[in-house]
Amino acid sequence: MSEKIKLAIQKSGRLSDDSLKLIKECGINVNNGKGKLTSIAGNFPMEFLFLRDDDIPGYVADGVADLGIVGENVVLEKEKNVQVIKNLGFARCRLSLAIPKDREYTGIAYFDGLSIATSYPKILGRFLEKNNLKADIHEISGSVEIAPNIGLAEAICDLVSSGSTLFTNGLKEVEVLMRSEALLIGSPELNARKKEILDRLLFRINSVQTGEKNRYILLNAPNASLDKIISIIPGMKSPTVLPLAIEGWSSVHSVIGEGEFWEVIEQLRAAGAQGILVVPIEKMVI
Ligand code: PRT
Ligand code: ZN
């Protein structure tokens, strides 16, 4: 049997759906039926391990898995010997310190001598040390946000995304320790065959990500405006210009960045463009 690369992904949780979506968008079939711990891709030399996110850095460092998809927060907390291969842009959140909302926050020295509940004792410990603060770290594995209300700690250090969990527990976010997103991590020692498979995977991930960041644009323009319009949407090499059936008009096709979308549309309309269509790009190979 030919060699496969082993990718560890979260079995169930906030990373699972986006990890599977990315794999599928890369054209790789993943069969993650209920209760499965491993599976093999039908059409790519890849094997999947479905694990708890906390275990992923350790499995990758030990070489049980070659690659893993996991939050940066977990990678920094676990301090395992893994390499970060790529930022994946989903599961964005921040690790923050929060205190009861009726307390006046006086700056970072507020935390000196307090007890702080967290599931991230190492990241918090490093942060306190860097700021020359001493605090009592209570490591708990879940529901950190209730700690102040039940008298377990005076502050918490936890992941935040919308902020609603803090709000409903009467807490306020006062310091951000780090920002996190999902990462593709890898074992520092991959053999030549596995590096080749990784390169193929990265090529596909890059094409998906570039496609997501761009839009395909089609419009009609009077021929007299073509020069101006082409200068606004230069595209990958240059736009495609096709004559319309009606005399003196052309259809222009190009690619624009998702972030510049509205600005570009306004400029195009001012330059005389009509019938502007903008459509998503599934994959883009530059
Ligand atoms: O079972 P397993 O150990 O695999 O999963 P888990 O329960 O440890 O992790 P899971 O699935 O909750 O989160 C996996 C990863 O998603 C985290 O390690 C982060 O990298 C990322 N992530 C992104 C988040 C959040 N956003 C997030 N909001 N992880 C957790 N939260 C929690 C947070 O702990 C708090 O309880 O959501 C609550 C806050 O959310 P808001 O929106 O109310 O602010
Ligand atoms: Zn976990």
C-alpha cells in the first residue's frame, strides 16, 4: 500500500466543521461517519485521525499524526515540538482576562495577588511573568466563566469570540493575551514522500483560500470607456474583453479582491459600466 500522510482533526467541536469543509474543498473525500476514530481518503494519499483538540499537538509531536488542524491557543498551551505550517483563518477568537463587570479596572497591576481561573495555565503564567505579576492560577477544564460567581476565583482567563458568555456571567474583558485562529501544524520530521503529499495539499489549500479572497466580475461597458474600466480592474493578467451583439459595447470579465469590492463597483459605475455581476470563485490557481 502506498504511503499516506496522517492528518489529525478535532472529532467534534468548534474546529470540526470548518476543518472538514476545508478538506472537502480541497477535493479530498473524508468519511467521518459516527463514532469513527480513523478513516482513509478515497482519492488522496491521506488518512484521518479524529481526536480531542487538546491531544492533537502531542500526537503530531510524537509522529502518531503527521499533520494536525488545531487552534493556536492549544498549540501555545501544549508547548509540543510541532511546526506551524499555515494559518487557516477560521475559529478566530482571543484569550482574554476578564473581571466582574462592576469592578473598576485600574490596569494590569489589578491582577497582582488575585486568584485567576483558566484552562490555559501556561499561557497565563507566561503573561503574568512577563508583566512581573504574581497571581494564583486555578486550572479548571471547563465552564471557567462561572468561577467568579461561585467564589472560586476573582478573575478568569478564557477564550472569547462574541463576548456574550462573559456578558451573561456578569464579567467584562479587560486584557487580551493573544489572538488565535486554526493552524495547520506538522511534525518537524516528515520524510520526502510525506513532504511531497504535504506540498500537494498546500497547493490545494492555497487555491481555495485565494478563491475565497477574490470575486469574478462581469460587466457591460461602452467601448469608449474600456481603457478606463480596464485600468480599474486589471485582473490576473488582463481582463477578458468580448464584443456584445449590440454595436459599440463590450463585456468585460475580470477578478477583484473581496475587500475592495464596493470601492471598485463605485469606480466602475462612474466610468460607465452597466449590468455588473459579481460571483464567488471556488478555486483560483495563479
Ligand atoms: O472536546 P474537545 O477537547 O476537542 O473540544 P473543546 O471543548 O476543548 O474545544 P471547542 O470545540 O470548544 O473549541 C475548539 C477551538 O475553537 C478552541 O481551542 C479555539 O481555538 C476555537 N474557538 C474559537 C473557541 C471559541 N472560538 C470560543 N468562543 N473555543 C471556545 N470558545 C468558548 C469559550 O471557551 C467560551 O466558553 O466559547 C465561549 C465564549 O464564546 P462567546 O462567543 O460567548 O464569546
Ligand atoms: Zn479541548
